Amino acid sequence: MGEKESTRVKCELDAMLRKRKMTLTRLAALTNLSLVNLSVLKNDRARAVRFSTLVALCDALECQPGDLFTVIETAE
């Protein structure tokens, strides 16, 4: 999988935080993840996500992985 394919995955953490009325600091406290790593996800700059991070996010936000990530369609 090349750079083109990996950039098609969009992280929706920012929208999820707004929907939950939760701050990044609160999410960091709930998940035991660093603010820096969460910020990378929130600003959609991550290139990979560990399953343990994904599970922690889903537990804290009471959601499923599909609520946090979408795949952008390509115009081919």
C-alpha cells in the first residue's frame, strides 16, 4: 500500500470530540494516551494507528472504529 492509499483514510476524532463535548485533555486522561499522539489523530496527520490505541479511543468515546475512520472514495 502506497502513500496514495494511506491518505484516503480520514480520522474523524475532531468531529467525535465535538459531538461528545469532550476536550483532548479529558480524552488523554481517559485513555492514558499522550496529548501529542491524540493531537496527531485529531488533526488527521496519523499514518498508522495501533489496535491498542483504537480500542482505548473506542472505549473512552463509546463508539466503534468505523465512527472514527472513513475511507475517502477516489475518482478513477
